[in-house]
Amino acid sequence: MEYKNAFWFSSGMGTVGIVQAMDERKAIHYFIGIAQGLHEPIDINNIMNIGALFPNELGALLFKNAPTRAIKAPKNSADTL
């Protein structure tokens, strides 16, 4: 998975992230999860690897016309160890 974009929301349980990612076949997928909020690239990577799938139809609406993020996340969790 390759990171494309992310949105962050504050909640009573902590920071919630929705991550847009592209797989090897160039298909876009969306994931949602709780972030620690200490290091954004690691949070993005964790959500892509262990987050829950977010519905593609809702993700496409949410990320439509969103500005491109400058941060680059690691390609897989082994890169963060």
C-alpha cells in the first residue's frame, strides 16, 4: 500500500484518522483507526496496516477535491521498526 492522503479528527477516545491508500494494482482504498498522535508517518502506517476498512463510496466523497498532503508515510510497518 502506498499512502496518498489523510484526515484527522479529535474524539473523546483520541485522534481518529482516515487514510487514503493505493494498492499495487492502483486501486484506491480507505482505512480508519485511532492514532497515538505522536508521529504522523507512524500513525498513517499503523492505520493502513491494522485499521478498519472505510467504505470506498464515503472515502471518495470525503477526499474529493482535498489538497494533497506533503507528508510521506513509510511503505510498510517494517520501515518503522
